[in-house]
Amino acid sequence: MKEVMLCLTHSWQYPGLFLALYLLLMPLELQALVSSKPNIVILLADDLGIGDVGCYGNNTIRTPNIDRLAKEGVKLTQHIAAAPLCTPSRAAFLTGRYPIRSGMDQTEGARVLTWLAGSGGLPPNETTFAKILQKQGYTTGLIGKWHQGLNCRYPNDHCHHPLNHGFDHFYGMPFSLISDCQITQPPEMDMSVRSKYWYYTQMIALAVFTLIATKLTHLGPVSWKIILLLALFNFLFFISWYSSYGFIRHWNCIMMRNYDITEQPMKLERTAPLMLNEVISFIKRNKQGPFLLFVSFLHVHTPLVTTENFTGTSKHGLYGDNVEEMDWMIGRILDILDSENLRDKTLTYFASDHGGYLEAQDGNTRRGGSNGIYKGGKAMAGWEGGIRVPGVIRWTGMLPEGKVISEPTSLMDIYPTLVHLAGGTVPQDRVIDGRDLMPLLKGLVQHSKHEFLFHYCGMHLHAVRWHQKDSGNIWKAHYVTPVFRPEGSGACYEMKLCPCFGEGVTRHDPPLLFDLSRDPSETTPLSPDTEPLFHAVLKRIEEAVEEHRRTLTPVPQQLSHYNFMWKPWLQPCCATFPFCGCDKEKDDIVKWTTVG
């Protein structure tokens, strides 16, 4: 038996051998279960800090349903996002690849998609886990936030749409919640749109008038085509500037069912009930399985839209209310799985797309998440607070209950894990950075397959993590860190979000070095005087960086200035442009039935 167990321990490298041995040794009542493909339910929070969840140490915000998942499954304590912002992090999650490989990160400027009518988005040639599971016989659905683009070149070409990336059903928000979506909030895009586009409008207008004057007075050869082209650009910049006075809500804040717009603009007060109804309906329709359901919450992104039943119920203001409402929604989803006898047949995964938003403040009131003991937050790819997220996986009867794993894991690992569970194979024509989690979750191996993880801010490498498995040390080298303002606050209040380069960052030569196994809060950098291995560790990390860079190939940049700028011909509109507006939902079916 000892020899068989030893073989089983190493057989994860050979999936066929592993499956045969595991079926041979497991209880008979579970053999039929594992031979079929499990349903998959993904629950992904938006901007949730790891310090906001009870099972990760919070004792003031109530999260009993997330805590229940951790008690009944496996909790990952070193679960890492591939990027500290929504668009690149979610691209990496869907593809199992660093966002730099798909062009879903940016060198400068916007690091997320800023317009629904931009042309950037998840490239059609990327293969999501949904696309592979779809081919393996799964019914696939995405409910909630997308934020991976919509159209490429023509209106309604839907090249970036979820249905073109492996999902059979989509209901939700193709963009992302922003303060502009809520009338009572100050426009989030106000500063960037009004200042930037008004400046461009004035400069181009001056150039157009100068060229017209030159043409009419015959002072020089000027083409009317150039004048008309500049006038067109001036019109686009003017419309973009003008849109900050109300049109953004109509253009960015919409709900869709598959390819059809159902609300424009969306009615935020009923979005959560509508989403939950859609989740319950999807599960009931597809309970015969197998199905993949990706529930991509709008919670807890600002402006923290919360229904009346949960407003004022927490100890942490509107932010705490929003977290507790999301947890209640998760509880309802778990209840439906139980009532439909799907619990043992379903792998359920909960995580956040990145760390909490420290800069979200309303006076002295916190409107963003807490990252617990970890330094930094959203938009910071180096410090732990921006990338270390909660990660819980439950599969009753197949995974141990109450287990805690402190090995480095990544959101990108969900990709190969789901593909292998579905009986598929990961693409062989590209680099996949995720690693199958099942051997680690089951206890068949003791260490994560990740030796190095690379932490990008945009396209700038800010830090590298090295898991030195023979010693147990987890080294982390910071090449670049953001300048906190005010100093020591752990946030960049004056800049709204910490930048990746320029005057807002500090470059370190030699890099700052920490041992996360001894100093998870990254409070005391090591030095040659305090760490004998200082130079050897940095040398090995630098070698890994060079090896990693050799695997990168140039790809079109989806977040280039051209791709993320607003293009009126790509604007989804369910009425006469620019006065887009429709409402195909009914208020009387979207009430919460009980707070429970």
C-alpha cells in the first residue's frame, strides 16, 4: 500500500495514471461522482479586500456564507491576482496567462478599459476556460460584470463579447460600475474627461481655424481633407468632453442579455436582485449539468450600490453594507445548490479580482476595502495588499473540509484546473502561466508548482516572488514601489490611484528584498547585513526575470490610446443616438424576498 500511495503522490504529472489510481483507491460511492464532470460555480467579488472577510480575520463585517465555504472546503492564504486592476486581472483569470501576453495591460495612461465604445478588449484569438469547457459539453453562463470590451471595428461585431469567448449565456454589465452610473455621486470620469478632452478640443480647434485662415488667404498650400479630418477629431473630443455632463451614464452604464440591451442606463437599485434571479434561473435550467456559471459581482466596487434591506445594517457604513449584501447573495446561491441536490456535484470557487481600494474615501469615511496586515492596495502590483486576495474552493466529498493551504497560488491557476476537471487540454500553442491546483488541494503534493510569480503594474515589472521550496522561504524583490501620499498612509490619495512609473514611483537598486514567510506585512527590508543570502537570492531572481522575458512576444496593445478612446460608431445604443435609452425589465419582479 505504501508503494501505491507513493506512486499516487507523484502521478499527478500523468493525468491518466493519476485518475486510474485515484478511482481504484477511493470509496465506491464517490467513484461514480468523479467519473462525471463536476458543475463549476465561480463567485468573483470586485475590489474586495482580503481583510474584509471573516475567515481571513475580520470580526466586524459579517460574512457567514463565505466563511461557510471556507469551513466546508479549502482556504488559500497566499492566493495572488495577476494584476491589481479589473481589466488585466480578469483577462489573466479567463486565459490563465499574464495580461501582458494578450496585450491587456498598458505602458502608460489608462490601465483598464474606460469606455464601452472603445475598440480594445480581450482578443478573439485568446482561448478562455469557458471556451474549452463549452467544447467539453458544458453549458456556460456569465452573470454580472465583464469589462473585457465589446466591439472591435464595427457596431455590433461583438468581437470581445462574452458570447464570443465561450459563454452560451450572458446577463449583466458589459462595462464596470463607476460613480458616473449613479446620479447622486460626483462623476468619476469628470476630471480626466473634462480636463483632457477640453484641452484637446481647444488645441485642435485653434489648429483648424489657423489652417482655414491660411487656406482662405492663400498664405500656403493647405488641403481641405486635412482640415476636415482635424475637424472630425475636434468633434469627437468635444463630444467626449460634453459626455461628462450626463451622457456617460447612458453610454457606459448599461445591462445586456446576450446581445440585447435590456437597460440603458441601468437602474442600479434593482441590479443585484435581477442578477440573483438570473443566477437562480440558470442553475435550475441547467441542473442536469454539467454547467459552468461565472457570477461576476458588481459588489463591492464604488459607488457601493446597496439595496434598502442592507443599507445601514453593518458596522462599517455603506462599504460594510455592500459586503454583507454580497455575502447574503452568495448564501442564496449556496442554498439553491443545496435545494437542487447539486452541492456534491459542484465545485464552488470564491475570490476577489484584486485588493481593496484604499484611495476610496468620503471625507473621513472609508468607501474602499481593507487589506488586513498587507501593505498597499488596488492598482499596486508590488505590495501584497494590491494582489493578495481571498481564495476558497469547495467540492464536497472530493476536497478536504477546513483545510488551509499557505503555498503561493494564482487566480490564473483556475484556468488549467477547470480545463483538466472537464476532461480538456490546455492550449499547446501558447504559454499558460496557471498551474493545475487539484494535486495541491487534494494533498497529493505538498508544494505549489509555482516557483516564481511576476507582479506587473501595467507593462512595468514591479516585483517578483520566489518560493524557495527546499527552504520554505518566500522571497520577494521590489524593483519599483509607489510613493504613498500622504507619506506612510499606504495609499496615493492625491493621485486617486498609484501610478506605475514617473514621479509617482521610487526605483530601487538594489531591489527591496523581503522574506514573506517571516515578514508578510513587508515592514522591514532585508540587507546584506541582516540576510547572508541577500546577493544570492537577488541573483537567482534576476535570472528568473531574464528567463521569463524570453517567453514574451509582441502583441497588439488592447489598451493603447486609440483602442481605449471613445468611438461613437461603436457605441451600443437601443434608441436614437446619442439619446440612448430603454428599459425592458419589470420592477415588480426584482424585490428581495427576505434578508435571512
